[in-house]
Amino acid sequence: MSEAPRRLVVVGGVAGGASCAARARRLSESAAITVLERGPFVSFANCGLPYHVGGLIVEEKKLLVASVPMFRDRFRIDVRVDTEVLRIDRDAQVVEAIDHKTGETSFFPYDDLVLSTGAAPIRPPLPGIDTPGIFTVRTIPDSRAIRAWLAERQCRRAVVVGGGFIGLEMAENLVHRGLKVTLVEGLHQVMAPLDPEMAQPVHEHLLTHKVALKLGAMVNGFLEREDGSIAVQTRDGGEVSGDLVVLGIGVRPEVGLARAAGLEIGSRGGVRVDEQMATSDPRIRAVGDMVEVRNFVTKEWSLVPLAGPANRQGRIAADAIFGRTSTYRGTQGTAVCGLFGLTIASTGANEKDLSRLARPFGKVYLHPGNHAGYYPGSSTIHLKLLFDPADGRVLGAQAVGGEGVEKRIDVVAMCLQMRGTVRDLAEAELCYAPQYGSAKDPVNMAGMIACNALDGDAPLAHWTDRDGFEGALLDVRDPAEFAAGHAEGAILVPLNQLRDRLGELPRDQPIWAYCRVGQRGHYATRLLRQHGFDASNISGGMLTHDQVKGSAKDQGVNHPG
């Protein structure tokens, strides 16, 4: 007698659940695979929703990644949409679900159960939160509702609450639709994965594109006006009105089903899983936005609602069910966001996290061109690299700029995952042609600067540490550059004159040299150290100075746009 087929039930589709089901079929032709999806679509690209609202993605069907017929015909997977799981009976290994179209309940026995219930947009219980015209952006019905409201009300003004990925993408797409947009953010910066000085160019870019900013403004409630507009009220007594409001303040793991089943829920509110995505019940695995996983760098439990990790977790869960040894290495939080032609990307830990954990780190700022300067169209990339000062291991990176930003962060992300060091970045052999990069790629340059600091050849100083600095600040730029703006208290000795004017510099105190982006400061530091001076190079030069100074000004300042 042949054995009964293995029964796999997947709760939830979209990224993690759909990937798990498809991978399971590729591993086993005999398994009985069922996917139960609460919504009307088994797998869709929710990352594309803002662009559908904005009209860049015209056809809604382009967002549908996989359909019920495709799962049935190509993979012989039984997909039930509009079917919500009500209860998990762990003892009997069965789930109870209701078909919302028919109202009928059914029971689905399982040998293995995978939960992929995702996360829900946060709608804080504030006064007026249920006012018509306040939207979240998570599902296709959400995008339909926003598009309909925009068309019916002939909206001219919008308020976006939240400056993360969804908030920025929605701000951009509403501007594309001709609306005047105000972005309200409770923090003093947009894009929380960035450190404040790296977010400062993003603020400038938003203002350039006429997006008004209210930073450090916590929302206190909403009020519907007689003209149909919605007033967003902030705790500081401020108010901004729009014809619609979009909430982009984050998501919360959907763990009600898991909690009711007695599965372990972590301190961050997600289902705790091990490296093979197993929950506290070995017959149940969980993937995607609903789970807590270890941060690859800090080892803290973390929630990372990103499509890439969800897809990989779904694959790993299927592998584990069918005896493979695949494991999830942890989440780096590698992410990218586009904003009016600007690219914002990051991977690994940021300085805020490392400081909070009291973990030692070194950092490098640089502002190279995205490709060879002599080839037309070169633009600046603002890059920050974080590394372990003991062994040079890469801890994280952030970059803001035009073309090529995500390419550089992807390289650093791979180095980080392989536990590489800044020396690996310095030696990385990367593609080069004038229209794509430079012979010394920005990634190489970041690694080389860090190596010079680790080796003591050119120690680095930082503008954020200047308050405690007792020494000489040396500007090695040209006089015209100095006259156009310089750091307070700096003395000017242009690099080309430095050898002949060493006698003007103090030998009994440290010297911090700087230029515009760091290169001439590096040359000056090497020269001075070989002549016996205690010299360091201020990383990133005046460009970083201006970003640090600008981020300080953004604390609690409203920008009208």
C-alpha cells in the first residue's frame, strides 16, 4: 500500500506563502498542497500599489503576480481565495476556514502548516481616524479606493502621514497626479533606516519637488471640515488640511491566528521562528511580515516587512518541510526607495542602532561620482560605510544619489552577508566602463578609506565629534572655496602651499584637515603625518559638514515646500 500524500496547508499567499507553495511543488509531486487566502488575490505586487495610484502602472492586472488558474494548472495547487482561516487545532492538526463568498466553513487537515498572514497597516486609535478620505495602502482594494476618491472628489491637496517607504512613494505619486502634497512625520527625519545626516539630502530633494515637510510632528487627530477637506492635527497645535489623507506609518504583524493557537509571540509582536522558519510548534512554520527573525548584524530580534526576505523565507520553509537543510541567515534590512529620480538605499546596521547597543564602530563618508567624471551625466553619490574598528568587518551602509546607488549597496550587502571586511571592499573587482563607474569604484574607495584608518595611515575624524575637539581645524581648499563657506574656526592653508607653510601649524596639538569631499584632506593628512604632525582627515569634508549641519536644522523645523 502506498503512503498517503503529505498534506501541506499554507495560510496566506502574496509573497511568502505563494513562494512556499510553489517551491513545495517543485520539491514534491505527490504532496497535497492547499493555499487559503483571505483576500481576493492569491499573489500580487503590493510594492507596486503606489505607482498604480500615481498612474505609472496603468493596468491593475499588471500587479497580479500569479492567479488561481495558474497555481491550479501549472502546479496542481488548490488555491482558495476569499477564504479566511478561523482557527488552528494543533492537537488534531486541522484548520477551520470560512468561504466569505458562500459563508460555508470547511476543515483542512495538515501534516505541515505554513502561516503567511502578513502585516496590517497601522491605523492608530486617534480622534477622527474613521473619517472618510483617510486611506492606507496595502492591498489592491486599497488602491482602488484611493483612485476612486481622487477621481470623484477632484482632489487638489493631499496629506501623507509617515516618511517611510510607502509615505515617500505615495507623496511622489500624488505629486505626479497634480496634487499639492504635505508630508507629516513624527520623527525629525524621513526614512528611519538612514542616519539623520544621510536623510538630509532626501529632505532637500522633497522640497525641490514642492513637497511640504512637517518633521517632528506627531499626529493628534483628524477633523472633517464643512468643505469636505480633512484637517490633520498635530500635538504641537499645528494643523494641515488635504482633500485626502494617506497613512504610511508602518505595519503591524497579523498574529491573531497564531496567538490564539498558542504559538510563541516575540517582544516585537511577531511570531518567533528559528532558522528554518519553525514556530514553537514544530509542525507549524511562519514566514514573511508576521515573523520575528534575528538581525544579521546586531543579533536582535527584528521585524522586517520586505518582499525579498518573505520570498526567501517561503522557499526555506518548503525546503525544511521536505528535508532540505536550508537555513535563514538573518535579515540585513537591505532596501531601496526611489523618489523623484533620487535613489535611497541601505543595508545592515545604522549608526543609531550601533550607538544604542554601545557597539564600537568606525565610519566613512564619501561623495564620489556615480561614474567617470569625464563621461557626460555623472552625478554625486553620498555614501556612508560602517565597520568594526577591531577587524574591519562591514556592519552597514547607506547611500543617496542618482544612478548606481542601489548597485553599490548591493555589493556591500553581499560583502556583509559573507562576513566580509573593508579590505574585501577595497579589493573587490567590479565592472568598469566610463558610463557605469570608475576604475576605483565608490565601493573600492570606501574600503580603501576605511583601510587607511584601520592601518593608522590616515586616521579619520568626524564633524559630529567636533564639540569635544581641542586642536586646530585646517581647511586645505582653495581661497575661493574657503570664502564661499567654511567651518567655524578653521584656518586656511591650501593643499598646494602646505609643504611650504608647515611652520604655521601647531605641533603640540592635533590637527583635523578637511576639504570639499575628503580627497585633498587625505593628501594633507598623509603629508602632515610624515612630517610628524598628529593629523586626521575629517571624513566627507564640507559636503558631510553641510549635511550634518542641515540635519540639525531639520529638528522640529517645518518646510513649506
